[in-house]
Amino acid sequence: MTTRRTFLFGLAPAGILAQAEPRVLLIGDSISIGYTPGVSKLLAGKADVHRIPGNGGPTTNGLKNLAEWLGGGRWDVIHFNWGLHDLKLMDDGRHQAPVEEYEKNLAELVARLKATGARLIWCSTTPVPAGKLNPPRRPEDVPRYNQAAARIMRANGIAIDDLYGFALPRLAQIQRPENVHFTDAGSEQLAEVVAAAVLEALGR
């Protein structure tokens, strides 16, 4: 049986690069950490799933680390997200990255990702629940940041995996109380949506 690695730490070994299964890279924050194992399981035998090491953080972190995350190999599909950290409120009450800065950074990240030749899937930022969160975030900011991202994706012809739209009507069932993170069962449901988006991109 072929050994499948879920997490990416730099370049993949030559033996993995040579295998026939399409290579898929997941880029995102701790929400994607939660759904990656489920995606890997659902795509077993269909795709070789990797994920960036650790938390992708805000767009500024992506700009700094994207080249390392991409490595030197070929990617068939890249499923990516930034946003939940950009809209985080800092001690001075400002966003970590104001929406205008976020949009500019994301446009640059998309240009770099397009240069890989991979099929790209943008994952909308998942909802922020009401309540006192640590670190603080506001539910109403998520649609604003997602709208900014959607403008870029439409302009570049990039598919959108709308996890926000999927999660919003079922937050009470799949998200932890006063927490941006999801229950284990919730992450499994997100994994199903992500895996379906990847298979569609692969034409399967």
C-alpha cells in the first residue's frame, strides 16, 4: 500500500513525487487543521493530500512563507484560505489586516498561486459566532472579507468552496460555543465539502 503523508514539511521525497495520484495542497488556518484528516481519509486512493505545517495565519504570513509551503514539486490542486486571522481585532481595536490591505495581499497571493499551474479552489472564511471570543472577532466582519476575496476569485476565474455558506445555517450543531472552531463531527462535515470540491476540480 502506498504511504500517504497528510502534512507537508518542505519538499516531498522523490518517491512521493513520482506516484500517479494527483497531489493536493491544503492551505489554511486552524479550521483547516481540523478538517485535513477527514479530507485525507475521504480522498484516499484518489489523491495524495498534503497540508502546510502549522497555522497559515493572516495573509501577511502567507506572503512570507508561500514559497516554502509550495516547495519545488508539482501541485495538481491547491485549496486555500486566509481571512480569519486578518479580521482578528487587535488590542487597539483595529483588524490585524484591514479589509483593504487583506484584499491587496490576497490578490498577490493568488497571482503567486496561479503561477504554479495548479487548479485553484478558494475556501471562504468560516463564520465567527456571537459572544465573547478570545481573541476578539466580530461576526459581521466575515461577509465583508469574504466579499473582498470573492471579487478576486471571480476576476481570476477561481472556483469558490463556500464553507461559510455551508456552516452558517448549522453553526449550533457543528461549531463550539463562543469559539470559531468546530466540533470533531463538525470538522468531519467540513471535510466532506472540501473533499467534494477537490474531486470536482480533478474532474472525478
